[in-house]
Amino acid sequence: MINGCKPYNSKKNKLFMSSIYQGLNNWPFIKKSYPAKFMVIAFIGIHIPLIILSVCIVFEVFNFSKISAVLVVLAATLVATIIALYTFYQLLAPLQDSKKALENYLNNKTLPNLPVIYTDEAGILMKEIQHTLTALDTLIEEKKDVAALLSHDLRTPLTQFVGLGQMIKREEGSQRLQEMGDMMIKIGEQQLDFLNGILELLSHNELERASSFTPNTPLAQVTTNAINNVSQLAAAKDIHIHQSLAKDLTFTVNPEAFTQVFQNLLTNAIKFSHNGGNIYVNASRQNGQLHITVKDEGLGFAPEQAAILFNRYTTARKQGTAGEASTGLGLYLVRKIVEQHNGNIQAFSNGANTGASFEIKMPG
């Protein structure tokens, strides 16, 4: 067992590897060539009828007439065809096991146990899949360890740092001391926001999300969940979120991942909206595509920045209307999740203080 994953062990793989494929890999002249194995079997299969007919003639097995010769050839051809087809099917076992190994890892996080000793193209494929999945599994586990380290060893002292700033502010003292308390709180909260963004990025597991898409997911259910999750943030700035969706809109998504998409977009809109502002969530089906828009009336951005807003740690990030920090990760994650669902997202704004809108287009 590696990194907590159960090794995949195919009974069919064991049976097959000890017989036909292993046997053919003992033939030196076809050991390193997968196509050559098929060619050898085809060559033998083609010549079986001729061999049987020749044996029958030489040893006078039958009193040959034209009809008996034809019948012998037909019977031999049928036998040869069955043997060849069965052998060809068995030769596909490495590909079938490779496919099964990938599916087991994607769906069940089960690490495979494919053979790595064979040197033909199929053997190299199995070896590369085995090594790649093992390395990927190790990387995922290391990513989880880093996330746990950041969460425990960095979040706690930062929270304490913010708490110290709040204690300083409660103490009677000079104006300078109060300013230092404010500064400590602001720096600590900014670093906590950045840390939360890093943790969110590390927890973004594309393999798990890609294997759990749910057909006919109601769009209203996903957007409503996201709106509920940000309701307190919106209330703190007296911001109203208006939802207008065409009836019965559904799509094929990972519901948790797409809730995160709308939550990030709404959090972004709240951050850059003024107190008492409005945010609009609209959706409709157009030309076989699902069009979803999240629009605010806030700070907006220069039109030429639209292309870089979705970059990781984008340089276009800025503080919100209440001084909220920006990590430059929220929109990057939004784009990653949308593209993983075969959709795309674009940002639009006419400039400073004209608001911004984000439009998602999803397959119908």
C-alpha cells in the first residue's frame, strides 16, 4: 500500500501475464515489439489451414475428393480463425488492464499494480502508467501535507497576531499605540486571507471533481447555495443580491465545485461593491449554451485588464471598497473549475467605477 491507496490487483492480469503474453515475451525476435506479436499470430493463423491440409494429404488421412478437400480447408480455417481471434483478444489484455487501472484510480483512488518488466510498447505503456500514477499519488499526498502544515502551523500564529492587535486597541494608551494595533490587525487579516487562498488552491483536486460530475444539476440550487454562503458578507455592506434565472435550467457539473465558482464570483463582487450596492445573477439558454452572468455596480477595472484577471497571483488585484485584501487566487480558481467543465469565462468592464460583469458559457 502506497500513500494510503489500495493497490489494484487484477486477477485477469495475473492469469494472462503467466500465459500468452508472457510466453510471447520469451521469444527474442518479438520480445520488444507489440505489433510483431500480432503479426506472428496472424502469420501462424493464416497458415494453419494449409498445414492441416498438407498433413492430411501426406499421411492420407482422408480419401480426398474435391468436396472433402474443401470441407477440410473450411474446418481448418474456422479453427484457425477462432484460435487467432481468441489470441488477439488476449493480446489486448495489457491495454484493457491499463484502462481499468486508470479508471480505478480516477474513480476510487486505488493505486494500480501493473507489471513493469515488459519491454514492448504495451509493457512500456503499463510501466509509464504505473510510475505516473504512483508519482501523482505521492504528489497529492504531499500537497495535503503542505495544506495541513499551512493550516496548523501558520494560521494559528497569524490568528494570535490579530488577537494581540485587538488587545492593544482595547488598552488605554497613546494614539500611536492605537495605530500600531490597527496596523497589526490589518497585516494579520491580510496574511490570513492570503493563507486561506493558498489553502483553497491546494485543496483544489481536479481528479476528484472530474470523476463526480452530476447530470441535470439544477442551476438555481447551485447559485442559491452560493448566495446563502455569502449572505453575511453582503449584509455587512448592505449589498443586495438579485437572482433572475430562466426556468428549469440544468447542467452537468460537480455541484460543490460550481458552488465554489459562484461563491468566489459573489465574494469578489461584494468586495469591490460600495455599501448599499446591488449584484445581479442572471442565466438563460442561448444557441444551445448556458449563459450565466454575475454583475456588480462597484469599482470595475480597465478593459485592457480583462485578460489578466484570471491569472494566478494576477497583478491586477487591488483592495476592496472597505479595504479588503485580494490574494489574486479567487478568479484563477474560478477559471480552472469552469474550464474543467468544458466551459469558459470572460470579464467585462467599461473602466473605473462602472462595475464589472463575469459571463460563464457552459455546454448545453
